[in-house]
Amino acid sequence: MTELTSLTLLEAKKGLEAKEFSAVEITQAHLDRMAKFESLNAYITPTPDQALAQAKASDERLANGKARKLEGLPIGMKDLFCSKGIKTTAGSKILHNFVPSYESTVSQNLLDEGSVVLGKLNMDEFAMGSANLTSHFGPVLNPWKANDSDEALVPGGSSGGSSAAVAADLCLAATGSDTGGSIRQPATFCGLVGLKPSYGRCSRWGMVAFASSLDQAGPLTKTVEDSALMLDVMASYDPKDATSAPEEMPDFTTALKGDVKGLKIGVPSEYVMDGMPAEIKALWEKMALDLKAEGAEIIDISLPHTHYALPTYYIIAPAEASSNLARYDGVRYGFRHPDAKGIEELYKLTRTEGFGDEVKRRILIGTHVLSAGYYDAYYLKAQKVRRLIVHDFEAAYEKVDIILTPTTPNAAFSVKNPPTDPVVMFLNDIFTVPASMAGLPAISVPAGLSGNGLPLGLQAIGPKFQEDQVLRLGAAMERIAAFSRLTQNPSAMIGAAS
């Protein structure tokens, strides 16, 4: 029998329903593997006792014919989804001891459909980062290695714990959150499928906030089909979240049955960036040709304000972060500096020691652009440019059904030698930020390997609330690429043969 931990979510679901193994057996297999590969640092807080109790309850429901959509399937939870009675840190010292008294809507949806939660996954602090190097709990390592090299690589961020855990078979699937690319970029770096739904499709209630007008929950999975299955459960209208959209909730798995014949696919000229590796451009061009051969129509389009998306994002997102993170002051919950004397010193010492360097950098930027004398010059202007970016996509979708782009401008890089210039690090999000700014659904699908054997991904961006269209193209891309993380380059995956 295939190793239980190497199954896809759907394969495991079918295996449980056919009684080929039990929920306790597949959960224990994942817990054993988590212990074996602790060095990846994918989990902040494993929850083995709770997971086995959930698995035992799932076996009873399976035996009684009362299985729910995700009954008995072991998943990981990014550590910014509040979990009732379980430490939830958002990767920060300032929340190192925070135990919520409530469950986030997304995690509750997953629990209500029978999923088994193996633990809370590591992440960049407050989701601020593109490499999972900013976590208070240490960096996460990518299970992939470059050819002929043992150098540790980043898994991407901020959902780096989620991507590393799924890629290393430490869970069947995982939740992530995407503010500017934090699902899609780590999915690419780890050879996975990463789906960012439309803004408002999944509830933000109970998620630790970074930038409220951008944050959106989504899944990281081994296949497009698994992403559709996860989204079917994660997505819901939630009256507790004022930004939750009361849109019709389709069955996302049915979208995978269609082909791409007649689909109009836009290829934006602005996504050809200076210095982009030729292998990424070649992969993008080949996918467009292969889709054309299957009956799709490839149309050159322009998204003229694309080049302004990244600087606009790095004004709006820090501004919202500076407001959201003002609540962490050592008074009500979380870290409190023990030496503070007086309220002002409490704020100063607690926030200085409780936040990491990247979080403090973004708070300072955000506070500056919102301050008197700078609001109009920076924040207000950025909001106007954001509207232009939205308009670009709206105009494009009058001509095409969906857009095809690269996901990242590079493959995974070294943990020990990351870019030291924050602006260079920000460039990792250059292809993912525009869809986030416009609130659009987008999926990253692994499409091939770099010259040194590391995963590269391509991205499909659809009109708002048309995740079915995104999944349709994603499934076609997956089939054409025929990417296999375990067989295409098995020597590059640590533990792949274990």
C-alpha cells in the first residue's frame, strides 16, 4: 500500500471511505513523520492528543455511515487562525502565550466537516515576510534541495510552515493566508498548489489581522482537486465578518470537469520583468502554447499599472498593519515586559521587545504614511492607484476570461544568504501582489523545475468570485505540466524516499 502520508487529500478520503485504513492510522502516520522531520520547524504547536481524539471520533462516524466532507483527514492550521484552547501566536513573541477562547470561522468550518488538526503551523511574524525567516520561533526549512547541494532553502512566506508541511508530507493539506502572495509564493517554492480566493470568499473572523483590506484565507495542497475540496469547506458567508461577501457558494469541485476549449486566456506584457530568469519565461510561453493546442485562445493584453502595484501595496499594507497592531500593548493579553514602570514605558518596552525587526519596520512605515502632512501624499495617492489597478483588470476581463502569468520571479533561495535589502525581498511578491490589490482569485500550480532542480510555478488570475474558472484552468495546467513532487526529482526532496 502507498505510504499513508504521501496520499493526496482526495486519495485519503477515498481510502477512509473504503476502509483501507482508519483515521487513527493515517493520523498516527503523520504524527510519526512530524516527529521524524522536526528539523524543518514547520509546526509551532503540534496537537497530537487532540488530533488522535478527533481521529477516533471520525472513525466512529465513518463506521456509522455519517462521514462528513473531510472526515478523518489530517491537516495543518496556519498559526494565525485562532484555535479555541490552543496557543495561537501569529509567529510573534508578543503573542507567544496567547490562548484564544474562541475558534476562527475558517477553522471551525474545517472542524465541522470532520478534519483532524495536527497542530499550528509556523509562519512569518504577523504574516509579514516572503521567506518564513521572521518568525519568533525560528525559520522554516524547505524540504526541497537544489541539485548537488545540501544548502537549506526557504519555503517562501508567510505561509512557509504550511507549504513545508504539505510538501514534506507532514499533513495532507494546510490552511494559509494571502495578503500579497503568502499562499501562492510558498506554494511555488515547495512545488505545491496554492489558491487565494476572492477577497470576501472566506471569513476573516478569528484570523489575526495584518492588512484588513487584503488578508484572505486559502488552502495549500498537493493537487488542484484537493484545493477545490478544501475551498468547498473553508469558504462561507459569515455575518460576523463585515467584509464577508454574501455571494452564491458553488460546488468548486465540479469546475475541474471542464476543459479549456474556447477559453480566452490573457497574457499580460507587463509581467515580463527585467532580470527574470529565461527559464521562467520559457515555461510561461510553453504553457500558453500547450493551452492553445487544447483549444484555448491566447490573447496579448496590457495591465498598464502593474509596475505600480508593489510600491502601492507597501504603502497600504503597512498602513493597515500599523492600525491593526496597535492593540498589542501588553495590557490585555500576550507578552508584557516585566521591567516596565508606568503605562508609557509598558507600551514602549513591550512593543520594542515583543515585535521583530520586520514588523517594527512595517509599523513605522505605516504610521509615517498615515501621519499628518503625509496622508495625502502617500496613503490617499496609493488608494487612487489601487483603483487604477482594479480598473486594469476589469478592462482586461472584457476581452479575456482569465489571465496567465508566472507566480514568482525566482525559485527558492538560501536560508543563510537571503536578500539583505528589504526592497529586494519585497520583489518576491511582484507577480502576486496585483491580484491581491484587486481582490481577485488566483491559483499557483507547479509547472516545472529550474535549472538546478527547484520547483517553479505559474499563476492563473480570474475575475472576482470566479474561483471555478481559476480551478478549471489550474486543473488543465496541472495536467499539462504533469509535475510530480515525488518522482520528477526525488533526490531533491528530503525524506521523499522515507
